Amino acid sequence: MVGGGNAAFCAAIAARQRGAEVTVLERAPEALAGGNSRFTAGAMRTTHQGIPELAALMPDLSAAEWARIDVEPYTRGDFLDDLGRVTQYRTDPWLAETLVERSFETLLWMRSQGVRFLPLYGRQSFEVQGRIRFWGGLFVEVWGGGPGLIAALTRRATMLGVDIRYGHRAISLAGTTRGIDGVIAHTPAGLATMNADAVVLASGGFEANAALRTQYLGPGWDLAHVRGTRFNTGDGIRMAVDIGAATRGHFSGCHAVQWDANAPEYGDLAVGDSFQKHSYPFGILINSRGERFVDEGADFRNYTYARYGQEVLRQPGQTAWQVFDAKCDHLLRDEYRIRQVSKVTASSLEALAQQMEGMDTARFLDTTVAFNKAVNVDVPFNPSIRDGRGTRGLLIPKSNWAQRLDTPPYSAYAVGCGITFTFGGLHVDANARVLAQDGKAIPGLYAAGELMGGLFYFNYPGGSGLTSGAVYGRLAGEAAAGS
């Protein structure tokens, strides 16, 4: 297994359960291991038929806890519709079908391997009249988030006898399109060839490679922050292409979010994913020219956050400001309260604008006055549904959750672009086999996780990345064990 995140460990565990001898090559040192998975909040999108089925996945919850929860079933059709809609129906139907059909059974399998789950309370629900109401088709979170996921999978793999080697960077595949014999890797002891009957590539995309970001995503992408690991530089894709594998998917697309403007260049494990700023649907997003540039309430956060980061990257200085008034304080997620936050506050909008570095104050005030006048106050505000409380007459509307900025104190948060993972990758079939240029499977070569191409285009439904890594990691591991 090349990689050390969710997909790689699911592959390793599945292969070991089939009787294979398994070695995991993790490029990072142990202290920084876990790939992008370790930086996530741990949300996993899955089909389910409602509380009775979810209770089997989360047996730790009491009957009293379940009694307060309102959650609609999330069906196969719902998941496929969401995946199709946000990818503009470019997602590969076979890859999508496999992801959706195997999502819940894979989470149950993960549960059997020691991964615990709980409802995604803090990020995906609101309390309304004493009820905990979930929204956006996303309900499940790994206990302990991304760090908890990696810890649980590492424990299980170690228990099963998987050989985990940290500080081992695979640099090339041994073999050709006629078959794979192993990998060549840089190790702490020097260059080494490691023989294998099969190889699973699960080492992520190329988001941590500034040159490749600029080459494929376009000008300016070298300036983006990297949300997660610094070690995802495209090695797995390059190694496979070097022996004749085909590429596929949206190489000019990626998952990119609004990220604290003053965050470090790469992810910080001490902060995790808390540099993200995802409560923007309840305020306005404005650039230094004092202009709104997206519909903040176009849809639930789940379906817009992965593409709004690139909208911020297109703004002057590659930054923008999220602006809220006091009515929204209780709706802001915990990430807005970390010590490292880039925030200004004031008792008036004019004073706020004067503290927002580089802001055109006059234009900002014109924009906020026009926005306030345009809010349709006849529609009640409800954060747990697409409430239709929008604006009228603005060039860029706000479709849902529009509220006037009229209650001091006011706050503004400086955001930039944080790239999570890239969408282009290897051509992989629904059995996780890597395909050559002629469309035939390369014997002994499998892939899973973020270096798969063809599943996500333009955008993705929140929580589907970890689920994809688990589903296809498990498939890849089982198939590799039979090679």
C-alpha cells in the first residue's frame, strides 16, 4: 500500500483479512502521518433509511439521545442526485453507483474494525424548538474526527499484523502495463526495491505541489494555502503514468474552501481543520473592492463550500471578508472562535470597514445598505432548511438565509483559499483497478482515494471524500489480495 491515510488503511485491513501479507509505505514521518484524512473533521456521507439503521452504526447513543433527533432518510437516489447535480452530471456513473451502493455497508465494516461513529452535531444540525434537526443529507461523523479515524485504523492494522513503514517514499513502480512486481522507494536506509504481487496506490492528489497546481489548475493556484498534508505531491499519479496508466477526470478542478487568510502554508495538526470558515451562508462575503461576488445562500454549505474557495482566490489579493452581525453569533461554528482567527469587530459598519485591511470603505457601505434594503423580511429565517428568505433586485442575489446587517456588534473574518484535494487522477474502474491507455486493467495495480479521477468534477457533496476513500480502499485491498 502506497500512502498512509483512510483509503490506504482500509485497503491494508481488507487485504490482510483476505490473508495477504501487507506493507504500508507512508512517506511522512510517524508524527505527521495520516495524509489528508488526519486533517478532516471526519464527516462521512452515506445512504441510510433513518434512525433504526443509523442506530446500528452508532450503538453508543442512548434512546433518549435518539428521541431528540430529527433526520430524514438519505436514499440511494438522494445521494446519486446530489453527486450528479454538484458535478454537473459529469461523474462517472459506474464509480458513482459503486460509491453510493457500498457506502453504508462500508461504514458498518469500518465499525467492525474499531472505528466509532456519532451524529455530526456541531457542524450539521441546529436545535429548533427542542429538537436536533439535521440537514443537507449528512449525518455521520467519525469519533475523534480525522485524527480519531487514523488512530483507529492504525490500531486495527497493527493488530492484524500489517507492516507500517514511516518515512518511506515510493518513487516508482516495478513492472510495466503487463504487470506490477513491486515498488522502488526511498527509505531511511537508502533506495530499496520491494517486491509485491500487487500494489495499491492511495497517496493522494497533487494539491501540495505548487508547480503542478499552477500547471493544471491555472495561474494563481500557487498562492493557495494547503489545508492538509504537505506530502501529497502527485507521486502516485506520476508513478502509474510512467508505466503506461491512463489519466482521467477534472485536472483543472479541485476541492477548495474558504480558509483563514493568515493560516500557514500547509495544514497544522494542532489546529486541524479549524482554519476553515464555513458559516458564510448566514452573512455576506465581500472582497476588498467592497463587492459581493457569490450567492452565499445558494444552497446548504455542504454543496457550495468546496468550490467557493476558488471564488475567493479570484478576488483582489486572493482574499475576502465574511461579515456578520450579532444575530448570527450563535450560528457561527466553533472554528470562528479559535485563538488564531483573523477577525475584526466594531459597533458600526463604518468602523468595521475601517478595520478591514485594504477595504474600499465607501463601496462597502453602499453594498451593505443595498443588501439590507433587498432582504425579503416577509419570509421567516430558518437555518435548518432552504428557507427561501432571499433578496430582491440585487445583481448577485442571496437565495436563502438573508438577514439584514443591523444588529451590533459587527464582525468580519478574513479568508483566503485553502485547497483540500485535486479532482484529476488515474483512470480507475469500479473494481479499483488502474487502467492503461488501451482501457485494459494493469495486472496487480489498484488505486483508491483522492488520486482516483472521474468521480468529482467542479464540486462534491460534503463528506463524500472520506466515504469514497473507504469504499474504494476496501475494494482495492480485497482485489489486491486475490492477485
